[in-house]
Amino acid sequence: MASQDSVDHKYVYDFAEGNKELKDLLGGKGANLAEMTNLGLPVPPGFTITTVACKAYLETGREPDGLAGQIEAHLESLEREMGRKLGDPQDPLLVSVRSGAKFSMPGMMETVLNVGLNDRSVVGLSAQAGGNDRFAWDSYRRLIQMFGKTVCEVPGEEFEHALDEAKRAKGTQNDLDLDADDLRGLVDAYKKIFAKHTGREFPQEPREQLDLAIRAVFESWNAERAVVYRRQERIPADLGTAVNVVAMVFGNLGSDSGTGVAFTRDPGSGAQGIYGDYLANAQGEDVVAGIRNTVPLQELERIDKKSYDELLGYMARLEEHYKDLCDIEFTIERGKLWMLQTRVGKRTAAAAFVIAGQLVDEGLIDLDEALHRVNGAQLAQLMFPRFKLDHEFEAVAKGIGASPGAASGKVVFTSARAVELAAEGQAVILVRRETNPDDLNGMIAAQGILTSRGGKTSHAAVVARGMGKTCVSGADELDVNIPAKKFTVAGQTVSEGDIVSIDGTTGKVYLGQVPVMPSEVVQYFEGSLDPEHIDNALVRAVHRIMTHADARRRLAVRTNADTGADAARARRFGAEGIGLCRTEHMFLGDRRELVERLILARTDDERESALAALLPLQRDDFVEIFREMDGLPVTVRLIDPPLHEFLPPLEQLAVNVAVAQERGEDVAKEEALLAAVRRMHEENPMLGLRGVRLGLVIPGLFAMQVRAIAEAAVTVARGGAVAKPEIMVPLVGAVQELETVRAEAEKIIAEVVADSGVEVLIGTMIEVPRAALTAGQIAEAAQFFSFGTNDLTQMAWGFSRDDVEGAFFWRYLELGIFGISPFESIDREGVGRLVRIAAEEGRAARPELKLGVCGEHGGDPDSVHFFHEVGLDYVSCSPFRVPVARLEAGRAAVETDGSDSR
Ligand code: PEP
Ligand code: MG
């Protein structure tokens, strides 16, 4: 029995009842159809079944109570409005049944067109179309094909074979040459295929067709390809899809009909103008599938000026209404324009920046909103290198630059092979005639995608843009032979494993590996392009938005750098100091010998002399870095890894010693080294003698480093620059560890800096969970905390940071235990909680405590938002990620602190 609740629940909304804010409930497509309806645009009438109904169906395996009745009522009102009845033999109403989730998932879920056609209404449809039998039978065969494939899982190839067979019998390659009789025959063939696979006849009852199609759309939410896509795009798995039931309009009624896709600005570059594709005498799926080649939208002006002008008017209206780039699907039925879909359009990274800048100029949005509309992932994409082309490289083909970037790799022809080679660490380019949703895994694995068919709106293009992956589509000079695993182009044959390079901006295809050059955005950050004086819309937009981000952000951005060169580059990229200078590289190279002497020292004198030899070298390192960072803080971390990492590996040493002994050589030194390596061997070095523990065990080691830092600061200060050293103690778990190191360090510092004016801070990393949990005590001894979220993640989860990502994370991701590696993006609930506790308790104990983060998360966009929320003072990341962190810190401020009127 239906509960009161479910009887009352509203599962179905007429288009006139919704609006664009209701995406959670009506999905993106439904909400925007409603919005367009209410704006008075010509949308075919229809209704939307909510995501709530879908979720209820997916949970219980049946339609929720009340849904059937509501569909009936809305169908009746649709029939009244159209003056036709669903499947009526004389004058049938036909509907399309379309999926539409909150977030666009192009091609992932199902659509069934022409629902309501059967053996009798096909005749009525022909009469409606002025006696166009061919059209009616073509529509019917499309219904059986889509319905069979989507609703009843009949293998799609079988229908395609039958269609190929019909064309062959007719001696043609073009479906338009098939006449009404041929198509009637094809309908019979399709029905047999349907019956063979389903054990039943193709359903003739229109309402049954409708109900089954709706159910299939619900179920398509959990289809494998949709699940894979959601994981990739980080779309939550529990949203469900809405279902739109829309009166059919036909773009395949003759040459005065057609269908197309339009963008209000170029989604590739952001340039203003008219962008889109049009295909006469066709239905929407023909465009998206890239089956026939489209013409540029501008040609519609010549073909049907009235519809063209009307369309441009609606495009301007939509852009002004949505205050953003819109993409649109439309159909013209015998000279009458219908709007089938609109949404805020996907765009490339470059277009996102350029459009945001333009919209500010046009007064449609403010700078805060512009900042909100771009993101760090897009900026990172713009910092990728591009191909460096000299006369040596000539393009062998030119397709459509469908998604920018420069990609080179081995050619593969199947999704499975792409996945296989990528797993071996090889770069691959997936080459297909056209892609379909089954290619998704291969597209994810590939460096780039190259297709010989399809336009800017083909499946390959749309999905690649969404993933930020390089794609060239519609390179029709390529003759692709998938079964033979090769393609030919310009008289040459390219086989699986050969290298090609594709440019997703220009659409050009090259044989071999083309060298690359830095992006203009990087040149701008490096200071070699002046945004005020160059004619480059992208650089100007990036400059403007970055300037605003810097004005708005509360987080400072530092860098992780341990050479002067890295420090200098990061500074040009906008770093406001060094948040982590790892000193261990300073123990490598020709200094190994000194480190060996240190480890092998048998007496205090031997040890002290080794340290004394290291001191000036270390001091020089710091002088260089402090000079580069003149006036900015530099956090130097005392040595962290276990010392035996600086010795040769055990096996190698053992072999060397054995060989030398055999030859009768003097091996005393090697034997001593070998003994030391054996003595220092650890089962779990990550949890062993490293960090502060090392400093407490090896007398003089930290003292030498502290002295080198202080002396370097004084040297730099004497030279007139300003050094602001911050000494950081790694791997502290208890305040007593820090106190011991600090007492010794303070003595040295006081002695070295004396009255030089140099101030040296002492603080600690928070990277052991115990340190986070006792942060109140630790803050008593620390002037700053820097969260080492790499180790904190390792130790909070018990995941070996060097092993687990390759070993088993794929399974954890597959099971949804997490949506992204916690080493990549901070685990807010667990590791993030430790950060929050430590920040709060540390500040409670010492209000002026400086807080930062220097783990990899410091440059991860989502994590930057988290650190902003927790109230850290700065994030520190690798030089290349500094601009991304600046941008995201600005976005975080705008998003959590609200707009201001700047
Ligand atoms: C950390 O653990 O997050 C950190 C920055 O230190 P390292 O990566 O050097 O261990
Ligand atoms: Mg660490």
C-alpha cells in the first residue's frame, strides 16, 4: 500500500514548472529546458521525471508508488497540448526519452527517440509528414534499433550489420539512398534481431515502450561506462539521473530540416563569434556520433536565413541570461526552429580564462565571479609545454583541434591496448575512426586521442575536453583500419607501436616525436612576456585574474626548493618565501665521502672533523638560497632521511667486497662500510632512525647544520641582503625531542648571530600523528608548525607512501573507499582532522604561532581550499605549482569569505 508520503511526493515536473536552479532534482538538461521554456524560447513541450524517482527505483528495483499515475497525468496534458495521442494510428504523438543528470555526462547514459511508433502508427506518421513513407519507416527502424540496444541490450552491431547489408543490396554507401521499401524491409530484419535476442516481439504498446524506456534510463545511471566516467570526473555516485520525456520534433524531414549544435563563443579559444556544426536532414544523434560530416554553423545563414537569425537572437539572449558561454542543441523541422537543450558549455582551459575576462569587460560578471569560474587544474593545463616546430616536422594530416595540448606516444587502436601499455608506463595515442563510450578506459589511459571522423562536438571531442586530454578529431585524411591495427596517411602506413604527435590546438598530426616548448603562460609567469604590451588574450586574462586572486587571498604561498635556481624560479612564479628547503640533497654527490667518514667515525675527533668539513659546504648552499630569497622567509629543515640512505646498497657493497677480497686487494674501508650498512639496516626505515631521532643520536650533526644556517644568514646580512631563516625540526612526536634540539640550537644561534640583526626562528614539522595530538605542548617549544602531510598521511593511514599507490590503490579507487589518493588530495576527515586539531591547539597555546603546510598537498587545488578553511598562514609547494596555489587560495577566499565589492 502506498504511504501518504509517496502519494504526495511530486516525481514529475512539467517544463513550465521547473527552473535552472533545480538541477539536483531535474538534472541539468531538465532544469535548463524548463528555464528556456520560461524564457519563452521554442522548446518542444514535455516533462521531467525527477532524480528522486530514479534513486527510489535504483534502491528498490521498482518504480516508486505514485510515479505511474503522475506520468499518466503529465502525458495526458502533453497530448492535449500537442493535439495528438501517444502512438495514435492516425496522427501519433511521438516522444523522446532522454537522460539528464545534475552534471553533464556526455554520451554516458541513454536516450531513446521516436517512442510511440509501431506497425500502425508508422502509417499515421507518414501521413503527418505529408505522405513521406521513407521518413516514417526510417524513424521506426531507428526506434527498434535504439530501443533494442538501450532497453533490451540487443548487441548494436547486429543492427549495424543489417543496415550495411541493406545498403550493400542497394549498391550504396549512403543511408539516404535507402527508400521506403528498403527501410520497411530493414524494420522486418530489425524485428527479427530483436525477437532473437529478447525472446519476445518488439513491443507494440506505446505506453509499454515509454515505461520500459524510462526504466532503462534510470538503470543506465549504473552502467559500467557511467560508473567509470563518474569516478574519473569525481561525480558522486548517488545523485541519480532525471528523465526527460519530450515531444519529438524531426530534423530528418527533408532538406528544409536539420539539426545542429551551437556555442555562444568558441569553446576552444574563448573568441567571440559564431561556432557550431549543422547537419541537414538528420537527427541529433547523427551529429554527436560524427557519422556524417557536418557543415559550419555559418552556412545555415545561406540554407535557412530565418531560422539562422532566430537562432542567433536566442543565443545572445541565453548568454545574457546565463552570463556565460552556453552550448545549444537545436533542430529545424521544416523551417521551424526548436531548442532542444542548452547548458553552460564546457570549454578548454584557455577559453575559461579568456571568457571570464571578456565577461568582466562586458559588465556581466565581476572579478570575484571571474575568479570563481576558473580553476587551478585549468591553469596547470595552460602551463604544459607546446610543440616546437621547425621545418623538420611537417604535419601529415590536419583534423579539428578538439582539445588542446601537445601529446606524443605510441599508436594503439583499442581501448584495451591503451590501458595495457599505459600500465607499463608507456605514452600512447589512442587512434579510432570515432570513439564511443566503450572507449572510455582507453581515453583515460592515453596521452591523447586521434580520430578520423567527427567534429568539435563528437564524443571524442567532448569527453577529451572534459578530461583535459589532448584530442584531434575528424582527421579525415587518415584511413584507419582497426582490425589490421594500422592507418595510412599521405602515402605512409602507421602501425601499432609507431610514434605520432598530435596538437590539440591546431589539429595537426605529425609522424614521430616532436620536441616541445614552454607555454606562453609560463613565459608570462617567468616575466618574459609583458601582459600590458602583448596582443595575447589568454596572457592578459591570466594576468588579470591572477592579480585579483593575489589581492583576495589570505593564504601566503611559499615554495619547496633546495637550490638557488629553484628558489629563483619559484620567486618569479610568485612564491613569497621557502616553506621547505630539504637539506638532504646537500649530502649527495661529492659530499658522500664526507658522509661516509661521518658514519664510520670511531672517535669524537673523527666525527667532528667530518662535520667540520661539511660545515662550509652547507653554509655556501644556504648563502645562495638566502640571497635568492632576499627579504623573504626561508624554512630550512634539518636532515631527515636515515643516514644509511647515503651509503651504497648492501648487495652492491657485499659483491664489491667479495670481489676485492678474491683479488687480494686491501678492503679494510669497504669492510667497515659494509659492517656499518649491516648495522644500520632497518626493516622499516620510514619508521626508523630518521628526522629528529638522528639529530639526537649523532652528536654534532644538527649543531653543524644550525651553525651553517646561522653563519650563512649573517654573511648575507653583512652583504646588505635580508635573510629570514626558520629552522625546522623534522619528525617530532614529543615536545621533549624538540626541547632538546632547541636548547642546543639556541646556544649556537646566540653565539653566531650576536648583534648582526639576524633573527632565526625555530619550529617543527607536524608529521607524526602524536605531534598533532599533543600540539598544545609542542607549541610551547615551537615558533612555527609546518604540516608535513606526506608523512602525516603515511602514518595516519599506515600506508607506506613509496609503495601503496602502485600496489593496490587502483582497487581502493574501484571500490570507492576513496575517490582520489589521500597522498594527492588531503583526506579531510582523517588527516585533515589531525591538521585541524594541531592548528587549534597549537594556536591556543601560542597565539602568534605561524602555521603552514609543506607536504605535496600544498599545491593541490582541493587541499588549498581546506588549508584556507583551517586558517593556516601559508601553503608551500613545488615551484611549478606556485601559480596554481595562488589562484586556488584566491578562489578559496572568494568562495568561503563571500564576495566583496572590489
Ligand atoms: C612531509 O612529510 O610531508 C614532508 C614535506 O617531508 P618529506 O616529504 O620530505 O618527508
Ligand atoms: Mg616528511
